[in-house]
Amino acid sequence: MAAQEKTFYLETFGCQMNVHDSEKVVGTLISQGYRQVPTVQEAGLVLYNTCSIRDKAEQKVFHRLADYKKLQAQGKRFGVLGCVAQQEGEKIFERAPHVSLVCGSASYRNLPQMLAQLDAADQKLAHTGLSSDAASFSSAAPSLVPAISQGKSSTLVRITGLDDRETDKCFETEFTARTNPHRGYITIIEGCDKFCAYCVVPFTRGKERSRTSDSVLAEAREMANLGYTEIQLLGQNVNSYHDLAGKRTFAELLIAIAEVPGVRRVRFTTSHPRDFGKDIVEAIDSTPTLCDHVHLPVQSGSSRLLDAMQRLYNRDQYLERISWIKSARREISITTDVIVGFPGETEADFEETLSLLDEVGYDGVFAFKYSPRPNTPAIKLEDAIPDSEKSRRLAFLLEKQRAIQRARYQKHLGQHLEVMVEGKNEMRKQWVGRTSQNKTLNFTAPDGSDLESGGYVPVRVITVFPNSLLGEMVV
Ligand code: SAM
Ligand code: SF4
């Protein structure tokens, strides 16, 4: 293929980790001379970075592949990346014969070699093992190359703080094309060893492995030098982080990153309750640049069900962690994930989840209907709760949470909050901002104001809704 014909389209499904993985894939492809294009029609290579956390997410990618199957006749190549690729491997070729590339979430560093092989011969390639044959990384200074991502400009960054020892068995790529010029993600821990009964992640992301805190810090410093002011640390269980070199605990790493000159906000997600220590709350309390928000998935309010889910904590232990967060000097916003309809969930179990929502008073809840997943321990249990009942429980829970949020958000009325400007809603003539607590705060500014995305401004809250706030800029 001639250099100018090397174009690719990438669609991402799933969580923030997948979004960040896509930044690594885009960075890798651009470094190989590919150009990202905003539509399937313009692309020579069509890639889907997939999610398999629930069946619906997995089916989406096969529907997408079916939609564009006929374009194979135009010589386009199709590739499946990420969790579905890791889970299904070569079986994808049987289900979607027009796919020629399958690359699991731990194999992105092999993409250059895989693409070269594909270019050399018409064949099908699958790589779903852990990356062990990647080339060593350059230690050159960070380079900035403009790139195009879905029509938006992005920044291609060479990551220099990584060392071969850890990256040999780890998950970083040499290049990352960051799509947001102000907020940057850093994966600090990959995989999961917890094996919750319902969850496919240990099978799609592999064993838990952390980077050294020195390499994380080096990347954070590079990002700050490039103008990023908000850093989000990512991991399936970010707080299970274990510094390979034994230098810093997770809480100490949070503080170290928050103290990097130029960094104004540090977030981290997702925290596992079993590994959530008081030291994290103390770090937030002592460090204003650490955002006052903790996402602490509970999954169920019933200890009986938590045991069946193999969650490694019970209701009381979870509530103990909540009490630590609530006793902080700063008011820390708490959000969670809940699964309804796990096998054996009785009405009484569900009631316990509802009562937990009241007891904690979450600022946000992500709730899902249980979806049986391949390889997981729960797949052997009968999925006996009808979908209609799961839907009823889900709707009831979300309605209840809406009422809780409507009441909770009242406390923001009249407050002056600092927001990071994310953009402007031209139709409503409102700016869109995000608070440190991760709440959306839409606001008006005096006529003629030309606020920059990524800037920080003070806003007075004048109206509250269950999922957002409305305010006016303080001038
Ligand atoms: N590691 C995090 C933890 O332990 O809380 C969760 C990460 S998981 C990628 C994100 C969320 O997906 C989970 O918190 C859970 O609520 C949901 N989830 C995972 N497996 C699911 C399943 N089989 N059915 C429905 N929801 C599921
Ligand atoms: Fe999945 Fe449980 Fe691991 Fe979270 S802790 S990623 S829910 S197995």
C-alpha cells in the first residue's frame, strides 16, 4: 500500500480505559504513517476497539461489522481490537469472515508488526497473548506531532519515562495520540486478579500488573510540560496499585502527581472497596489538587449477594469505607456502580440495595442489568430472573436515585465552584464546565466572553437539576 493510502477509521466502545487504549492505538498507527479519517467510507483500514463487559456491548460490534461487510469488496480491511478480540480470538474470523485482524487488549504494541504482515500478504492475523516481543523504547525528548482524530485535532506524544523491564510485560505503547489537549489519561495498573463471579475483565485484560510510580510520574511531568492540567489515573482497580519498585503507595503516588507543577486536577478511577484505605481520604484532604470525588462501586447492598458475587467485602465493610470518606474535612462526592438481577437476587436483597442508596446518599449511580458472560464463575448459575423483572428493578432503582440526587444537589445552590471549561453549547448559549466533584455545571458568561476550553473559571450555582447544575460565571 502506498504511504498516502494508509488511512484508518477507529470506533471505540466501552469504558475510559478503552478510550485511552484507542489513543494508544491511534498513536501507534500514526507513528507508522497512517492517517486517521472520520468515516468508514474514507478508510482503508476499519478498526473497532471493543467492550465485552455486557452482552449488549459485545453484540454491537458484530452489528457494526455486518453493516459494513459489503465494503470489503472495495478493498477495505477490518480489524477487531480490545476485549471482544481478547475473549473471542480467532473465532471472530468464523463469525465475521471479512475481518482480517484480531488484536487483544494486551497486544497493541504488536500492531506495527501485524500491519506490516497484513500489507505483505492477504492473510488473517490474530494476536491475543501478552506483549513480550515489543521493541525497546527510545529515550528521546517528547515529540509533538499534530494528528487528526475523528475530525478533531489531537496530539501525538512519545512517552519517554517507560523502562523495558516493566513494559515488556506491561501495556504501554510508545506513542499516544491524546484527543483532549487539557485532560490526559494515564493507565497505572492493568488487568484484574479479583475474579468477581459475574465479570469478564480478568479474562479479557489478564493478570493485574502495575507500572513503577517513577514511570507514571515521568509521564505526568511530560504531560504537564505539554500543557495538560488535569490527569486521570486509570485502572480496573486503580487503588490496588502496587509500585513494582516499592517506592510509593497509591496514596503517595496520588500526592506526588498532584504536586507536579502545572497539574491542577488529579482524578482516579475505579476504586475497589476491598483495597480502599483511609490513606486515600487523607491524601484528598491534604491535597487540594486531588479532586474531591471517589467512585466506589458497591454492586449490591446485600451481604448475601456480595458473597455470591465474590466481591471480597460485605455491606458493613463497604459502609465503613463510606464513613471514612464522609468524615473527611473536604466534602467528597461519592458515586457507585450497581448490578441488578444477579442470579439469586431476591426482592429482599434488592431492597437492601435500595436502602444502601439512601444510607450513602450517592451523587451518581451507574446501574446495570446482570448479563451472563463467558468464562465467568456465574455463567454456571441459572440466569433465572426474567429480563422484564431486571428492567423493573433497574428503572425503580434509577428513579429512586434521581430523587436522591435532586435533594443532594440542592446543597450546591448559591455555591461558588471552580469549573474546567469543556466547551460551549451554542444553541443554549451556555458554556459547559466540570467541577472538581466531576459534576457538569453549565453556565452563562457576560456577552462577548471568549472562554478557552481547558481554562478554569469560578461559577455561582443558580439552579440545580438531578444530573447537572446551572450557574453564572463570577466576574
Ligand atoms: N473493577 C471495578 C470494580 O470492581 O468495581 C469495576 C470495573 S467493571 C469494568 C465496570 C462495571 O461493569 C462494574 O462495576 C459492574 O457494575 C459492571 N459489570 C461488570 N460485569 C457485569 C455483568 N456481567 N453484567 C452487568 N454489569 C456488569
Ligand atoms: Fe471485574 Fe471484579 Fe475485577 Fe472489578 S474487581 S474488574 S468487577 S473482576
